[in-house]
Amino acid sequence: SDNTKEGFLSRMALNDNKAGMEGLDRDKINKIIMETSKGSRFYENELKKEQQVNQRIEKMMLQKAQITEQQLKKAQAQVERVALELERSRDLTRVIVHVDMDAFYAAVEMRDCPELKDKPMAVGSMSMLSTSNYHARKFGVRAAMPGFIAKKLCPNLVIVPPNFDKYRAVSDEIREIFADYDPHFQPVSLDEAYLDFTDHLEKRQSWPEIMFYYDSIAPFTLLGIAPNMMLAKVCSDKNKPNGQYVLPSTREAVMDFVQALPVRKVSGIGKVSEKMLNALGISSCSHLAQQMALLSLLFSETSWHHFMQVSLGLGSTYIPRHEERKSMSTERTFKELSKVEEQLSLCRELCEDLAEDMKKEDLKGKTVTLKLKNVNFEVKTRALTLQYAVATADEIFAVAKDLLKMEIENESPQPLRLRLMGN
DNA sequence: GCGGATCAC
DNA sequence: TATGGTGATCCGC
């Protein structure tokens, strides 16, 4: 858990996990990112969060140092029992497909404006980019990067404002096709879905011509084909751009595949989990399996059970029906807002927007949550659960207003200096 | 139930 | 000049 002596933060450095990032000058790119960010409030907050993660890791390492041989042995036995049980549940009979339209927004924009095809381009704004094409990726320009930094990396970058209605329309066309192959397919986002192809394959005995259709819409279409959802997701990432990867449905093929898999590739293991695992000497899923007894002592049951499933190449073999939503929210970022009257009227506006969205789905809710982010990027949420469900703007505002007033009071005589509000 | 964190897209 | 919005889940109170 060495600190940030290198001069840059692991949370901010270039994420070359994505495709199209091979063979570029990481050091040079990171230097530009850091120089552009340094000293900003955003950077300072990232630094603070990084320290917190480091502390978490230190705490974990202390715990590790206190583990006895005895405890480890007992844990090992437990781990082996669970592994046997999980092994019995292994099902290799399903054919699960994960479809991912790589650089989807950028691909749609290039389809509609062919001049963009030869240029580095990204969809988004100077504040934030949603995605970039492969020309731009060569410069280190990627999703979730602010446009003004991207411009430093690639001065000729063309930034196209997003047209979500258009992406939705394209997505709807594609989803109609999905439904032909699996009426129960699960959309993850506009450009991503899971399908169960098992029944389709039994009926037609052949692979569909699905790829050709996508090619006319979005040139980068990725298919991952595997016996479960976890593996299918990783497989679709395998042959970027524009490819497919089929993982055979045998235990041996699955285990070989998983051995070599870096933990960060697994959905659900993000930056922080990766860093914690790295601190324990774990970077690939084979390490994960080797260290499972230790992990069972350092992580929650939910966490290490998940790790265990991953290390065995197990995942969900049925695609869950789209479930009922559990929350609905709306939030907005703006220039500093410190006047109480302005904060209250913004809060009312947000409540009205939210009420409108809720009306569309005929929803009600019992818990009202207020979200605040100050100019230093520190986030706070304040919630209140009622005995009855509310739906109108007035009802929501009545609660949100009190939560907001409490926070203002709490800070006074200093004003709340906000950059974001949501509820 | 609450609040902070993590994660995915 | 400038670092998003939405939804879900988990952990430790």
C-alpha cells in the first residue's frame, strides 16, 4: 500500500483497461492529465478519497498480520466445503450471449456524419465525455474524461454534443431484433444486453446473421458467448473492436479461461476492490482461488462468496426478468449556489421534475432523499422515510425542504456552497 | 432505517 | 472556465 509518491493518483491516472489503448504513451498522457488537474478542488477531493482507501488497506493488512495458522487452516476447510457445494451447482447447459455495442454513441454519430470517421471524436461536452472513437483513443481520450482535458491530449478532437433521442431510437431497433432471439432478453443500457440463446439454438440449429444487421448501424459490435452471464460479459470484452468470443461449455475450458483473467475485468470488481486485492498479492483470478481462505477471513461473506464464484468460473445461468424499480431520482450540477432562497427554489424545481417523472410511471415513494455536493466535491445524503407514500411535487418538497433547511442550519453561519443538488 | 462508499454504464 | 446522471447494492452502524 505505498502512497502517492509517484506524483499521480491511481484513481485519476489513465484507465487503459478499455480497448484501443494499446501501445500509447501512458507516461506522457498521465503527465498531462495530472498537470491539468493539479490544484483543482476536484483533484484535492480525489486525493482525500485515495487516502481513505489507503487507510482501509492498512487496516486490512493489520488484520491479516493477526491471523493465526490455526484460523487459516479452519478457513481453508470451510472454503473447500463451499467450493464443493458450488461445484455441484455448476450448469453448463445454457448458452448466454452478452452483446455490447462498443463506442455506441460515437458509432451512431459517425454513421450520420461520415466526415467524422477519419477524425478523432468524442460524444459529450467540455465538462464530460460519454465515449470516444478509436482515433481519439489513440491519444488517451476516453469515456468519463472531461472534454477540456481531452482537448489537451488531442487538440484536434471533435466533441459532438449527445443526441440521446437518436441513440434511444437506434437502441429500440436493435432491441426488436433481440426479442426475436430471446423474448426475455435483459437490456443493461442502450448499448448492452444479455440474451439466452439456448432455446433459439435448439430450434434453428444455427447461429443467426445478427452481426450483419448491427454492422449497418454500429460498426463495433461485440458478442460474448459463454455458459453464464459473468463469463459472457468478460468474453464480449475479449476481441475488441468488432469481434466475438465463444467460450466452450466445458469445465476445463472455463477453468483455463478464468485462471488467466485479471480480477479487474470481472463485473463488480472496480478500482477500489482491485487495489485491495492487489495489496494481498492478488491480480488474476488464479490468485483469487489460491488465497480464498485468507479472503474469507478478511472480507464479508457476500464478498468472498462472490470471489469464490468468480474463481470457479460460475455465474448466473438464467437471465432475470426485469424487476420492479426501487428508486427514482433527479440531480443537477451547476455553478456555485450559496443563497438560501436560490437553494430552496432549486430544490422545489427538482421536486417538480421528479414528481413529473414519477407520474409517467404512476409511482409513489416512501423515502425521500436529498443529495448535496459542495464546491469541494464532498457528497452528503439526507433521507427520511414516511409512513405513507408520496407522489406530488408539493408532498416531496415538504420533506426535502426540511432536510435542506436542517443542513443549512447545521452549517450556519457559513452558507452551504453547493455545486449539485438531487432528490 | 441512515449515510457513506462502491460499482456499472 | 470546466470533472455527469441514474440506479443498485453493501457495510457498519
